[in-house]
Amino acid sequence: MEMIAKETTKPRELISFIIGKQEFCVDIMSVREIRGWSPATPLPHSPAFVRGVINLRGAVLSIVDLASRLGLPSSEPSARHVIIVAQVGSQIAGLLVDAVTGILTVTPETIRPTPDVASEMARSFVKGVLAIDNRMITLITLDHVLPSQELEAA
């Protein structure tokens, strides 16, 4: 019984990043690498949030504009933008963000549930909200960011 209690309060690490004026974070265990922006080759008939593909050491990597995917205004990528290479289920995808801000170590008690005012769509992306040092950071789950059928269509 005591073992279970320790497991549920175990701290976890999150990578935090900026999109527009908002701060988000994802579980560090889903992040493979962080790299600078490189122009993507557009794919015909791909979802609007898919910027295209890049060559990542011989592998074709889809680039998801995370702002567009989350329903936020998207900006034209520049050299300041960053691609977070993440494992989404069995898929690997690049997530385009404005900048990575750091690594957070949090306990489950730090994560507040998604507010009831959020839509069903928002709740499928948002796992919770963290209030840290006068900052509101939205914890997103990558499970629904890149649904497999939409990736296959891309």
C-alpha cells in the first residue's frame, strides 16, 4: 500500500515552451530531441496544421504547427522557432513552437484539472494547468495532437 502512495506522488519532468503569448508543457518522456527550425516541404492534401515534412537524418518527419493544431493563431516560422521531436504513440512527429523555456519538475498535486469551461476539444489536448511562479502553464497531452489517421492522410 505504501509503495503505491510513493508512486503516485513521484515527481515528473516536463518540457515547457511558448506558443504566441502562452506557455505550455509536455512530458519530457515523449520528447526525443529539440532542434532549430528548418523549412518543411509541404505535402498535398495534408491537414492544415501539418506544415510539411523534413529530412531528419534520413527519416521523413512530419512537422505539426502546434499553434494551429491547438486553435491558436499561427505565425510564420523563423530561425528563432524550434522543433520538438516527440514520440506520439507509435508515431514520431516534429512540433513547431516559438521557443523552449525550460524543464519543470512537478508532482501530481501541482497539476490542476482542466477548467470546466473548456470545450470537449480543449479537454482532449489539455491534461491540466500548472500555476508556477506567477505563470500559468498548460500541460498538453500529445495523444490527440496528431491522430494516426490524420498522419496517414498526410
